[in-house]
Amino acid sequence: MLMTPGTPLWVAFIASIFALAVTAHYLLRGRSFQTKRVALTIIGLSTWGLSTLFTFNRILDPNVYFPFTQNLPLHFCTLVQILLAPAIWFQRGRLLRPLRAMLFYPGVAAGFLAMVSPDIQYTGQAFLSMNTLFYAVHALNVSVPILMATLGFYRPTKRDIPLALATFTAMAMVVFVITLGVRAWIDPLANFYYFFDPAGSPLLELLYNAIGIPMLYQVPFLALIVPVLFFQYFAYNGVSRVLGLASWRKRLAQAPLNQGPVIEQAAVVTA
């Protein structure tokens, strides 16, 4: 059984990760804030741990070309995995909302894109192999920021989309400078954020073939991703409204007739 995007096995595996995320939401939604905080932080740390295990397994595999100097934790998806736990655990700070917005918007989009359109080296591998962790951690990159929103740690807004893109761009600039240093003094093939080569990603290859200039070929990607981020907002908001209405209607049906405030609040929600 091979793991390749679009196959029944791939669909079933990704669906199982998302089903576990939904289960986690329903198990935690009625718990105390501290319980949610600890549980979600553990999930975030586990995501980073699985990513690290996957990375070092490939680095140490003599049959795979995966040098450490080209796989430092500076790719965007890896940075998302590192930042999940602190974004959940810490509750104060000026950078907290930009960080959470970046994880929810570009972080989820990048995780989904990596799952459905990975580098060819991650396709066609046996299901019972370490390569499957690639799909697991990117599915968690999608799931954990959404759990962060559904469990009350972050409330997505449309105004956060420019903030998320600005934070993403600022972090990319920092990584670009680091990448130049690594290429100059350590490994000339270092390619974090895929600044210098699309590395097999179909969408990035399309942009690179059209523009052909390292780093600058990714600039149109920022414009292309904006509709995706707005779709994320409206999809999340729409699902939240549907689930919220269903919850209020259930409470309304179960409430005794003398509980006026419940009926009044339900009327506000359904208005």
C-alpha cells in the first residue's frame, strides 16, 4: 500500500487525522481553559516532535539525499510546527495575535498545499514507513490552528488576513537573510522557503518557469493566496454559524418553559 495524494489510502489517512481533531474538539470544548491550554500545547509539541523524528530519520537514511544543512528548521511548515505550542501556551504579548493569525491563515494553507501537492520524493512510499509522518505532520499543521480557533484561543477575522500576510512576509525576510548566510558559508544548495528552487512543488514550479528569478518568482504567490485566505475565513465563519445555531436550537428544545433568558439568547443568535 503506497501513500500518494488522491489515492483511497491517502484520503482515508488524512480523513482519520481530521476526525481525531474533531474528536479532540468535542472532548475539550466543555473543559476548563487550563485543561484546553495544556492539551492543545501537548498536541502542538507532539506535532513538532513527529516532524523532528521524520526529519532526522531521513537525514540518517543512507539511501536518501537529505542533508542536515539543507533541512534546518527554517522551512515555513517546520516553523509553523515549532510555533504552535508557544502560540497556544502564552496568553499575553503584542506579537501573539499576529503569530496566531499567521498560523491560522498561511499556516493552514501551506499545510494543506504540502499534503495535496508534495515534492515527488514524498509520494509513492509505503504506508508503513516513516514517510507517512510527512502527511501526518502537515495534516496537524492544518488541524491544530483550527482547534486553536474552535477552542477559543484565537478568533479569526477578515482584518487579520493582511496582518497574517505581513507577519508571514516579515518572517520570510528574516529566513531569506539566514538562507543567504548559510549558502555563503555552509551549504551553497540551502533552499529554505524554496527561495532559489521550487523543489518539485507543482505550483511553485509553474511560477518559477514563468518568472525564473529566485525569490522574486514567489511574489505572485502572495496575491494568489489572498482569495484562499478569505475562503478560509468565510468557510470557518460559515461552519461556526451553522454549528452555533444547531447548538442553540438544541438548548432551546431542552430548556424548560420558564427559562426565558435561554429563549431570548437563542432568538438573538438566530436573528
